[in-house]
Amino acid sequence: MARVQKQKKQNHNHQKQQHQTKSFKATRVEKEVKPRDRVPSKAEQLLYKYGLIGLVVTIVVVAVVFAINSIGGDDADSVYDGYTHITLADLTIMTEDDGFGTFGNFEYFLDNDGYEDVADKLYDDEAGQTIYVYLYRSSDVNEDIKTAIEAIPDFESRAFFLIDLDDETADALTEIAAIEHLGLSAERDNQLLVFRPESEDNMFESTTVASWIVQDLGKIE
């Protein structure tokens, strides 16, 4: 009877050892297949490194471009901020021929809303009935002309208007250039039109050269 119990005990111990061995092997196999324990290859490390660098460079470039565009846009919008602007269509009406040799339709600006500043300058020009219209591009401002405009005496009392060509279409430029008595060009970025409604000999005078515009503005007294 004692031999049987001993043999059972030995069998039990043998089975226990086998179970521990199996558990140990199973644990080792499970640990070997864990993805997080795998060391990335050199190719994967390089791919990750250069991918991260590329992402950082892209973010920096986009930020720089956005900053430049923002700064440039602010400058363009504020260069002549506060000056009275009109459009090429307004200029056509302002200088149109009634068919009987009379140029200028000022009543249009007096009768329509949104032209209060324009009408005030047209009808309350203390410096004499001379109208100045400066055509420019806000994307390419001529600093010499800007300085000359700022130096005009009693500027606020004069009928001086500005037209930003960047806000106009190519068709509008072509149409205004086709009006012969204005003498404007569809190709020039800086132009100055002087309109003297009461003058018979020199009613319209246009200048399309930047340096000459500076000289003409300097003659305004």
C-alpha cells in the first residue's frame, strides 16, 4: 500500500513539473510575439526621422508664406486708406459727354446714395473747379507719387479721387482707354487725369509716366 501511494505521489510531481514547463513555454512564446517589444529596423527609423523632418519643414514654410501674405495684404489695403475712391465706371459718368459738347455729369453723384463724399468734393471745391483722378495699383504702390500726394496743400478741400486698378477688370480698363478725350491707357499702372470742366482749351490732361505725375502733383498750389 505504501508503494502505491509513493508511486501516485511521484506521478503527481511529474505531472506538476510538466504543467509548469508547459506554462513557462507558453509564457515565453506569448512574450516573443508582442509587437511593442520588436526593435524597429534601421530603414524604419530613417523613414520616421525624415518623415518627421519633412512635416516640420512643411509647417514652417506654410507659416512663413501666410505671414508674408498677411503683411503684404495689410500694407496694400492701408496705403491710401481714408482717401476718396471711385471706380472706372464712376469716372466714365463723371466725365461723360452729353452729346452737345458739355462734359461731366455731377448730378448722378448728388442723386445717388453712397456718393456723399464724392458730391461734396465736386460741388464744394474751394480751390477752383479742377478735378484730379489718380489711377494706381495697391499691389505696386509708387512711393514717390504717394509722397507727392501727401504734400498737396489743402488736400481735403480739393476734388481729388483715386481709383485702384487692382479692383477693376481687364474689360473695364479697355473700355476706359477707348474714351479718346480722357487719354488714359489700359497698360499703365500709374496715371493722373486732370479734368477742368469750365476750360475750353485744356479741359482734359492725362499723364501716364510716374516721374511726370510727381512733377504735376508738385505744381498744385
